[in-house]
Amino acid sequence: MSRKIVAGNWKMNTTPTEGSALLRAIGEGLKGYKGPAEVAVCAPFTHLGLLSARNVAGIALGAQDCSRHARGAYTGEVSAEMIKACGGRYVIIGHSERRMYHKEDSAQLLGKIEQALAHELSVIFCVGEPENVRASGEEPAWHYVEGQLAPLQALSDRLSAHLIVAYEPIWAIGTGRTASAEDAGSMCSRVAKWLTRHMNPPADGIPVLYGGSCNAANAKELFAQPGISGGLIGGASLKADDFLAIINAF
Ligand code: PGA
């Protein structure tokens, strides 16, 4: 059995003040929470110091990217060490928006993962197929995702203890078109099986999250799928009530 995780991805939303209020509202709603989910909020870099000073119980903080370099002359970059020092415990790596808008490739992503894991951040590594690939069926979609997973084989066992994978079909992100629970469950199970088989040495129990228009109405059905260990939540993580309902869907 893998851990249950619900992680919010705030993307480029909220000012630090707004983010702080949102975090407080989520924290209020989680008071007395006895459910199985670990809760994380991946906020903009600019918010991390402030949010971690708020010290809200039951919510781990994370970032949405990190540099593949340790430190140095990389203008605009933010290192894993900085994220950790600002209170971050998680980092999203390889989100489709970073792959698309910043042309992040497998070699770069592996460097980022190695940096994050070296600083003991939990990595939420994102994979997922575009719409034209899914249109040809699950097998082509799976081959696409398998190709995105391949670089993970270079990680050692010590590192895989901090690894989480999020399956996010690109056509479902921010579109309101969630994958069916069966399709999402099937892909997440295949990811989990692949991880068990291909990590070196084999790694069991790596959580696989579903992401892509997961919301208060569909979370229960998605999380009931045996292959799904939780969710990476974009739009619905920006409203405390919706995010709380998703956490309570377990
Ligand atoms: P969404 O985003 O929930 O708004 O579809 C998910 C994500 O991009 O991680």
C-alpha cells in the first residue's frame, strides 16, 4: 500500500498575502482531520518563506520547479537547497506546462530530480500524454508515458524513497475534461507497475497521483481506483472548500 497524498498546484496564482489567507483557510478546515491523506501545497517560490512562517499544521509546502544546478551563475533560477531552506518539502518536476513552455527535456528533468532528492525534497514527477496521442487509444498513450518515465531508471534506491509520480493527461489539465476513473486508474496502475519493475533496485509502493481537472465532484470516484494514491490539484486547489472536499474524498 502506498501513501495517500493530495497536493495543490497553485501555479502562477495568488499574491503572497492571498496565498497566506488561502493556506490559513485550508489549515482551519483540516483541524481535527483524521483521514489518511498527506496534504501539500505547491506555491510560487515568492510565497514559500511567508507561508512556512505561518506554520500551519497538517500542510506541507512545496515548489513547482527547481534548478538542475546546485548554485552559481544561473540568473532567475531557484535551487532545491533554497526551496528546502524556505520550508519547502515537496517540488513538482516535469509539469507539462514546464515541458511545453520551457522546453524541459528528460536530461534536464533528471538533473532537477537529482538536485531535489539530494536535498531530501519529495519529488512529484509529472507525466502524461497529449490529446492527439490519447485519440489513438490507451496503448499509444501508455507508450508515450513509458518514454517519459524511462529517465527515472537512472535513480538509485535511496532516491526513489522520495519519489512520487503524477499521471496528468495534458488534455485534462485545466480543461474540465477529467479522464474517466477507469482510464485514469488503468494508467496509474501501469505507472505503478512500471516503477516496481524498472527502478534499480526495484521500488515498491511509490505513490502515483492523478491530475487533470480533479475536483470536489469527481475525486471520490478517482481515489477509489486501486492504482490511484491521490491527486495533484490545480484549479480546485485555489478554493479552500473545494480543496478540502478533495482531501476528504478519501
Ligand atoms: P487542473 O491542473 O487541476 O487545474 O486541471 C492540474 C495540474 O496542472 O497539476
